[in-house]
Amino acid sequence: MTAVITVPPSLDDKSFEQVLEQLAAQPEDAKVIVDARHCTFGTPYGLTAMLTLGQTRSEKATFLPPIDGNVSTYWSRAGFFRHAEALFDVQGSVPRVRSTDEGDKLLGITPIAAASDVHLVVERIAEQARHILTTRLRLEPRAQMGFTMALSETVQNIVDHAGRPGWVMAQAYQYRQRLAGRWVAEIVVCDPGMGFRRSLEMGNRRPITDRWGDGLALETALIQGVSRFPDAGRGQGLKGTRGYIGRRNGKLTIRSGTARIGIIPSWDDGVPLQENLAPFPGAQLRVIIPGELSAPAS
């Protein structure tokens, strides 16, 4: 039996749920074709989450890339196809362009498997992104340092908790939907690992309650700062990231298992907690940091 999973025209954190809902309706041993031919837009979340999906299949899924050359070129420059070819059976031609750090990309898709990868990511951001964070977002040095710390802490979660390699991507762009076109910096971190609920269970850190599930696990980790490790100071990295995002009027969402939790600013219409979503292993985290009001429009 072969299941065709249709990728929506716009692939982002919300529309990716349509992909997961289609996948959840199929038996685990189904052969899967992921049809992205008519996708015309992909965000950092959509690209890294798609790679994460590829990691979850015991048998490689077939992947049909976008037929729009501009879209495929962007995905290729972001590093998507370079990594996808190891996870999917990619059918058809894709642009063979070199992944670069041109334009407003802060960090192309980067695999994370060990602490050394985290250090490399932080070094690359420090060297390559300072100009963008200064000229586009108009972030002061202290705010830039907070951005780098948020990136480091969120990526470190893969090493500490996932148990499997994951992905990170960061980009700066104009947020035209809201914020009057202000520039924002976005960080996305995805992995197919054990997820928040299982991580807390392994450390015997789950609260005793009948409500226990993915939603409460996310609340316990993000709001209460509880880590599966009992050592003093554990769990403070995510708490510090939440504080930085709050001070910057930013947005933070974490999806794990069947739930998503969010720190939602006034400029966004998201909800703080969603449960009963289609299951997806691991954790998928998205951070948006708005630039200063004085940032230029282009």
C-alpha cells in the first residue's frame, strides 16, 4: 500500500499539521510519497520539520520536490536537499546550488548531534549574523547576546534531551503579516527524539496527576522550568530563553508529541496551548524575535 501525502502550497508551522494528519491516518508500514510539487513557499520550520519527518520513517519515503524553480532554489540554498537526499528517495531534478550565507539568512539548515555542533552554530552566528542583527533588526549588543544565548540553549536541548540528532535553522526577514513589516529573527530547532513527556518520565520528574500527557509535560518544562535532570540549575536554559523572549515581545512555541505550547505576544493570534494534535516524535521549537521599531523597511 502506498500513501500519497500532499504538501500544502505554503509549508509553515500551521500547515505542516496537515502533513502530520495525513500521515497519522496511514499504517506504520505504509510506503509514503511526500508530494511537494505544488508547494510555493516554505519557512524554516517547514523545511526542518520535513527533514525530521524523514528521520521518523523506517523505510525511506519518496519525496517529490517543488516544480517552481525559485522555490526549489531557495530550498537548495537553505541546505534542504543536501540533507534530504540521505533521508528520502528524492525524485526528479533539484537545483545544484551551493548553500551560502548570502542575503538575510542567519544560519542554513544545520544538523545537531553533539555539543561540538552547538559550539559551531554559536560561532557561525557570532561571525556571520552580527551585521544582519545590527542593520536589519537594530538590536543593541546586549540584545544580540541574548539572541545568541537563546539559540545556544534551544539547540543544546537536542544534545541533552532528544537522544537523536536534530536540526536548526535561523533567518531574518520582514514580518509582513503583522508588526507593520518590521524585521524579525527566527530560530527553528527540530528533532525526532523522545520528546518532553518521555524525557520527564525518564527522570521521574513528572507531577503526580491524572492530567499527565504531552500538554502538561510542556507546561511543566516551559512554565515551571522542570528538567528531567535533578541537578541544581537544570531547566534554567529554557526559562532564560522564555524571559528573553518576553522582554523582547517575541514569540516562542514548542510542539512535542500531540501538543503545542506557546508564549504568545499581543501581536500574534496564536493560543497558549493546543492538545490532541496528530502525533509527531521529538520536539519542534520556534522562536521569533522582533527588531526595533526604528528598523528600516528594506
